[in-house]
Amino acid sequence: MTTILDTVTGQKAQPRHPEKAHKPDNPVQRKKPDWLRVKAPVSLKYQETRKLVRDHKLVTVCEEAGCPNIGECWEKKHATFMIMGEICTRACAFCNVRTGLPEALDADEPNRVADAVAKMGLTHAVITSVDRDDLDDGGAEHFAHVIRAIRVAAPDTTIEVLTPDFLRKDGALEVVVEARPDVFNHNLETVPHLYPRIRPGARYFHSLRLLQRVKELDPAMFTKSGIMVGLGETREDILQVMDDMRSAGIDFMTIGQYLQPTAKHAAIDRFWTPEEFKALETSAYAKGFLMVSASPLTRSSHHAGDDFARLRAAREAKLARKGA
Ligand code: SF4
């Protein structure tokens, strides 16, 4: 049996996922299909982004989740900031972010994030967080502080938040929406029947309702959600999720291949082919999404800036068609 120790923090080595330590191993498939091969992150611009993140004492989901796109994104100075620490209170079976008891919120973090966004010259900033079930508001007020700080430091930058589900945190969603991000993203992650195994601390219909509520509160705000495939779902399951998302008024859907971080995480059921992703994209557009990104390496925040520009253009084109 494998034990995954966290030595990144420089503290005494400890299990990165204590709740998974006793679980049997799911051997990691080392041989990946060609379409999932990525270049090693080595460029000068990648190093510059890394330094800026370190200098500002920030955490990124790019590193914490072991994202395969980090070389490409950081070379373009795109990074997704993960606020409220690097320890998550949930224990999802697919996620590589550390789990345990988080530390107190850092009141200066919103300013540091905003400063980094301004220095990087980001046209579109993506802000996500760990789950903070330990906080009364799930961290909603902290999200709002970050959004407002970016508005001051970088007024031309558009802002996308990728939030937790705020389960049992009454009033939290409203606080984030009131801070007026441009895009409200919350991932459904997988199909409903896999929730007990893959996302046991979450509820599919709660997450869906959260996104529907965003539209009710602010119909102009773009909503976005995504799933991973390769966990045991069928094409029919995914088509049903698309229908559910459209019923909740979601504008933008992302679909990417699940990659297993360690032997303690859920095993890969299969690799979906680029052709299958293309077919999913076609079906999603047919169901009325304004934007769809479906490919093996699609992640919520991959190309988020370019995608936001296309999303806005798609809405304008749709409104123009209606008005014609
Ligand atoms: S896809 Fe998102 S999480 Fe991955 S490296 Fe790019 S910005 Fe970071």
C-alpha cells in the first residue's frame, strides 16, 4: 500500500490526504495516450510566473492540482489563484489539493492577489478556492474582498470566480454575486450517480441549483460549469448533465479528461478520445450552450481569457439575432 507524504510545505512530512491513507491502492496508469502528452514546463516566462507567485506568497490551483497545462499557461502568464489557503475541508476522490484543518484567513491576501493580477497584466483573472466548510460563510466574504481588490488594482481586468458549493451556508452565494464577478463558475465535476464515490461531500442538485440561483440573482452574469470524464460515466449520462445545465441556464460548459493524481485517488475508467470529445462538443452546442470547451486537456481555467471574449461575442451575436 502506498502512503502519499507531503513534503512540499517544508514542515514535518505528513500524509497529504489523511482520509485516504487507509484506502487500498488504485494503480496509476503510467502510459497515457499521445493526445495527453504535454511539454515539460521549462521556459523563461514560466519561471517568471513562478517567481511572481512565490514573491506574492500566493497559492495556485495549477500547482496544487498538478494541472497538465501548467507549462503552456504559465508561459503565457496565465495562472489561477487559489485563495483561502492550500488545505481543503472536503475529500473528493479525484482531487489532489491537500486535505485537513485549514488555517485562519489571511486578511492581506486580497491585496496580494490584486497586486499580482495587475503586475501580470492579466486581461482576465480566474480566482478559485479550497472548500472552507469550517467558516460560517464558506469564505464568501473573502471572495468578495478579492473581487473588489482586483477591481481597484486592475479596473480593466475581467474576473471569473470558480467557487465551492457553499453547501449549508445560507446567504453566502448572494455575497459573492453582489461583488459582481463577470463569470460565475462552479463545477459539477461528474455525473449524478458517481457523486457518492467521487464527490461524497457534495450534492449534485445543490450544485445545479447554486448556478441556477446565480442567474436568478443577476441574469446578466455569465455562468459556467464543467465535468471530468473517464470516471465511469456513459455518453447518455453526460447528455443528461448537459440538459440539466441548460435547465439551470448555464452559458458555458467545459469537459476534460480525468487524470488520476496518485494511487489513493479514483482509478481512471477509460480515456475518452479526441473524436469523442468533439462529438460531445457538437451535442452541447446543439443543446444551446453559448460556449463549449471539450477536449482531453480542457480544464475550467484553460484559455479562460480567450474563452471569455468568445463568450461575450456569442451572447452579443445571439441578442443581435433576436433583435433582427
Ligand atoms: S488550465 Fe487552469 S489550472 Fe491548469 S495550468 Fe492553466 S490556469 Fe492553471
